[in-house]
Amino acid sequence: MAGVYDRLIDQSMTPGERGVVSLAEHESDLVALVAQFVDNRLRPRVRHFEGVDRYPEELIEQMKKLGFFGLLIPERCSGGGISMACFARACLLDLASRGRGVRS
């Protein structure tokens, strides 16, 4: 299993060689929405939020309304029903890459 993981993170390989998964159109839209929300609503104020170790309820409510909670829960259970690839792209890769720039 380690060999498969090593191939996925080998940066010298092209995306096709790394087995990058394409997202469905609605998943690409979600990734864009997350990126926009982070850039416009979180990034400008994240230093303050982390300094006081608190995020405003207003932002949490906005994230709920946008459907950012329960993304991996199947749709039949009232969740977002997105793929793991979409979750990784939206929540892990995009947020992490934006967070690094904010905190440096």
C-alpha cells in the first residue's frame, strides 16, 4: 500500500501519472464556492480569529447555509454526498494552501 501512496504524492510525476481524479461539475462548483468563501470571508480576518481563538457564529451559520457541514454524509441521510476526491480538494487542499499564506 505504501507504494501506491508514494506514487500519489510523487511531485515529479504529471497529474495523469499521479492518478488525479476528475470531479463532477457540481463538485467543481463546490470547490470554487469553498475557495471564494475562504478568500472573501475568512482570509481577511483569520489572524484576528486565531488570535482570540474564536470564530464568529455568523461565519459558522453562513458555512452551514452554504452546505459545508456534512459533506461526506450520503445524500439519502441529508448530507452532501460528495466524493472523497471533492472533499480532499475543497476542504483539505484549498483550505490548507490558503491557510499557509495567511499564517506566514
